[in-house]
Amino acid sequence: MRALLFKAVGKPLEVATLPDPEPNEGEVVVRVSRCGVCGTDLHATSGHGMTLPPDSTMGHEFGGEVVAIGKNVDRFKLGDHLAAMPVVGCGHCEGCKTGIDMLCQNGWAQYGGGLAEYARVSARGAVKLPKTVSLADSALVEPLAVGCRAVRVANPDKDSKVVIIGPGPIGLSVLFWLRQRGVENIVLLASTGRRKGLASKMGGDKFLLEGDGVADEIRSVLGGSPDIVFEAAGVPGVFARAIDLIRPQGTIIALGFCMQPDPIVPAMGLMKDCTIRWSIVYSREDYAACADALNNHGDLARAMVTETVGFAEAPAAFENLRAGKDGGGKLLIDPWG
């Protein structure tokens, strides 16, 4: 099969030929339909912080059609469509009992490798897609699940005042789920205006740019300080801004995967008596909820996709995304395109 490999920092991804995967016990193999590129993929290939080893196959936002089934798998049959969870825990420890496999205390198994024509998937860690959901949308389940869990943890009501810092795909997935809850008083705060049109398509018409005086502007638009701030930028300085914006005893939900030190003045958070709540990925229930959401609101979720390319165009598109030269939304790669 063909796959996209990370070779080294500063070098483009490379198309290589690898052996077709075979399913182990409890696994299936899928013919990958689409794989999304995540900000984590960019971080892990940038040379800043944790860096992938050479010849790694990336891709953890993917789905496809089942083409091979391992022993003791009864949840799937050939031809089923699924979205694959990239991390699967033991299912028995205290961490797994939270429903979040990444908290597994016995060492979770990683099922990435979606930037390839075929990929192995844990049958226990996959969600069957309704037949009415296009396989082309299967890669949206994973990023939507991150936003689903974050909004569930924040538990806003319809009248909540909300700020989303960083309107990239994760910030947009938060916007998607806030809209599902009927929350309307939402401001998206961005460093540039390149995602303004994209946010508008998904119902985020209150779009402001970072700068002097923007805190007062946010309070004016919302009718007061925000009750909830979602940090989805993952860059230094965002937490200080979130603490500055939040109302007393408000809640900050941390989503951005920042891999650099981000100094804050703890006394500023203390003076606000605010809560900073981290949200690591999602639960299995969140993942399943996203498959259903795509069935009911696929057009709205699909609006975050700004580019779909095949393997030939993928290395350049990947670097354009890193440089901010793309459309600003979700980049999907079609191994068969």
C-alpha cells in the first residue's frame, strides 16, 4: 500500500510503499476513505517539543470501510463503515472506567497511521457509522468529538456568554456543539481574519481580532464578561488572555495542545476565583454522539473542511497548513484521490 511518511524536520512528507496491514486479534483493517490533518501533526513534525521518529506514518482522524477482520471480532462485518479511535485502553483500569481511553493506567495502544491506503483499527475502539453518513465525512468524527467533550464538561445553558479563543478546527467543533445546545451569545477571538468566513458558515458571526481594547469590545458584544472561555489556540499567552476575559467565578476550558511553557500570573486567576478545566480528548460516548451528529447535521460539520487532496498534493498542502497559507479549516487527505 501507499502511505505518507514523516522523514525529518524541515522535509516534506514522502509517499512510500509499505506492506498491507493484517489484522491481529480484536482488530479490523479498513480501506481509509479520508484522513484529517490535526494541529498535533504539525506540532509533532515541527521540531519544537516532542518530535516523531523518522519514517512515522501519521494520521489519527480517519475512517473507512472494513476489508479484513481479525479473530474474536463480532462487532463488524466486511463492508461496514466506521470511524476509528486512535487510542484504545485496556478497558478495565480506573483510568478506562472514566470512559477516556487515553487515561488508561496500563498503557494504551495507539492506532494511528491513517495517512495510508489501509490501516489497522481496534474493533473495540471504533464506531460504526450510519449508512446515511458518507465515508468522506468519517474523518470529522475525531475532531468533532474533542469539541463535544469540551462543551459537555462546560455544560453551558442557552443564555451563557461564551468566548472561543482560536477558531481553527477544534474551536469550530466547539462552536458546532454550542449551537447544538442552543447557545447563541458566542464570540470567536482570532489573531487574524483568515477564518472569519469559515466561522460565519458555521454560525459564528461574532468574530473579533486580538488587539488593544478587544476585551471591552467582547464585553460590549456579549453584554458582559464571558461565563465560559474555551482556549483552543494552543499558543503561549492564551491563558493570560482567558483569565483577563473571564468573569469572576467563570470557567476556562483548556483544549489547545501547547507544547511550550506558557507563563501566567496565578494571582490574576485567584483574584477572579475562576476555574481552569483541562479537557483531554473525549470519551467513547462523545465519539458515538459525533457519528449521530454527522447523520443529522452533516452539512454544518462539513463546512469546516476547506481542502481535500490526494497523496500527490498532500506534502505541499501539509506545509501550506503549517505556514498558514491554506483556507484555515480542516485539511482532508484522500489516499485514493
